[in-house]
Amino acid sequence: MAACAIRRGFLTVVSKYNKKHTHRILGIIEGSSGLEVKRPRLPCLACGLPNIQQMRFMSSRPEGKVLETVGVFEALKQHGKYETGQLFLHSVFGYRGIVLFPWHARIYDRDIIPPMSDSKPEPPGSHGSKEVKGRTHTYYQVLIDTRDCPHISQRSQTEAVTFLANHDDSRALYAIPGLDYVSHEDILPYNSTEQVPIQHELFERFLMFNPDKTPPFSARDTLKAWQEKNHPWLELSDVHRETTENIRVTVIPFYMGMRDAQNSHVYWWRYCIRLENMGSEVVQLRERHWRIFSLSGTLETVRGRGVVGREPVLSKEQPAFQYSSHVSLQAPSGHMWGTFRIERTDGSHFDVRIPPFSLESNKDDKAPPAGYTF
């Protein structure tokens, strides 16, 4: 089946993928406001395919837009991993992307009650007392199509990977736009006949078209060298997840390195957070409350409105919001945990737990991250 898209961008949410069907049509509609979900009852005019109940269209009812074919969906991989060069649509945020390479992470899911062995202990002072068992799961480093970035900016930060700058300013950070981490189950694979199907300034630096390979894109030496040189700061190792009243919070911490500042060491971490509304009730994030414990013995409390300057609404139409932020400690390790204050449509509130996660610096600090240099 063909995947259909508007030229110059899209704004679509794909519902949870029905594993009974290995092929799906996706309509990608350009829009900016007044969004609502549409379940098409008629066949797609571009490809003549019948209506699929699980598909969801989100648009502002743009007029004069014509659907165009961008590729053909492939079967989901139930076993094994996707290869470098695999094209995909993100099942939650809807953007087009391409796989660069996989990461093997440990997921600590507090929604699963584990046996007493093989569990991760709670940090001192954190909420709850249960231990959490980790399981291995595959994530992917991916490039996001820049044509889609403007249409997902209200739901996901597209500058997901940041590095410490290579100079004396210990607080200087810089970002690589359109570089993300995607869980295996969020990949909706497709193929395309285009030799450059993804628009990103790193696409042709990292990948080359290879018609004799499936998928038909191979890693260039620049990608392999960049991955090897930046491995300590790109590596995804632990993923933490917890659900409170149908709001699931997933946290992925990344160590960024150490810098000297005023005769002391400052250790930096980036953490990526995704909130997902697993229910049908519309809610809005209003406040955050963090507790940050440092190995030096300090315990800091941070309260504030929203996150990264926003108070996102989570609904069936737009169920997820993702963002990244940073934290620094004057100690090589610590822990973070906390809550988000969520408001219902009737004005009542409840607190959603942020799963506790460790801040570890067990990386080699001698070589600074190479970042965006080639």
C-alpha cells in the first residue's frame, strides 16, 4: 500500500499500529491550527485505497491540498532490529525519518511488578519503595525530515541532541537539529524509490544510495567515524517509565561530560521526557516539581509552571508531548525524581509521578565530544 503525503510538510498522528495488518496508508496533511481528528470514510483519492478504521487524520481542513505518494509501508519487525537506512514514520509524532544505527537500552518500567531479584533499587529519598526490573529494548538514532519539523514543534522538540561546547564556557551548549531517539515499537517502516527521500543536511554526509542493498541506503565512513567518536555522549543506556492515572512518563538520561568552573568540576546531563495520555480524558500539564539529589549530599527542590515554557494539552488527538532539558551537579553522580501537576477539564488536579532515574558519569572525560565536526 502506498503512503500518501502533502508536499512541504505534514501534520498527522498515527494511532497505535494494528499488528494484524502489515500495510497501512497514512495521509499526511499540512495545517497549523484548529486541529481535529478525522476518520476518513471514503477511499483515498490519491491511491484509491479503502478506509482503515485505525488510521487517524489530523488537519485544519486545508483546501486545495492533494495527497501524493511518498512510499509503501512494509511489515513490522516482530523479531530482530531495523537496519541502517530504514525509512519510517513515527507512530506517535508522525514525522518521516531514517534509521542511522541502533542502541540497546535497559527499560525500567515501574508499571510492571518484578520479582525480588534482578531489580534496580530506588534512590535515597525518592517516592515509593519498590524495586524495578530492567529489560533490554532496542532504540534507534534517527534523522528527522526537516520538512516535518515545523509541524511537530508543538508536540516534540526536534533539536533533541545537545553537546557541551569545546571551549572554556562550562555552560555553553549546542544542538544538532533533527536528531532523535526512537523506540522499536514507534517505527512504522516504509520504502521509497527516491534516492534522497529524507531532507536533512546530514543525510548525504551520513548515508549513500545503494540499490543492491535492502534498505537501499548504506552508512558512509563519516557516519561510522562520528558514531565511534561521539559514542560516550550519544549512548542511550537506561530508560525509565511510570504511569499515573493513564498518564505515562518516560525519561531517558544522557551524560554530557564534565567541565571545570571556578576551581571545581561541573558534571552535565541531558534528560529527555515524554508524556503520553493513555486514556480518553483531556488533561493539561500545569506545574513541575523536581527533587535533585547530588552525591555531594545536597538535595535541591525545583518548582515551576509548565515545562520548557509550555503547558501542553494531552488529548486523544494529540496524546503525547516530548521535550529535553539539562541539569548540572558538582558531583559525578546523583538522582532525580518528581511529579507533574496535571489539570482536568473540570479544574481538578492530580500529580503524575516522574520515575526516579540515576545521573551517572561513568564515561571517559578525557576526550571532549566531537559533536558537529567532521
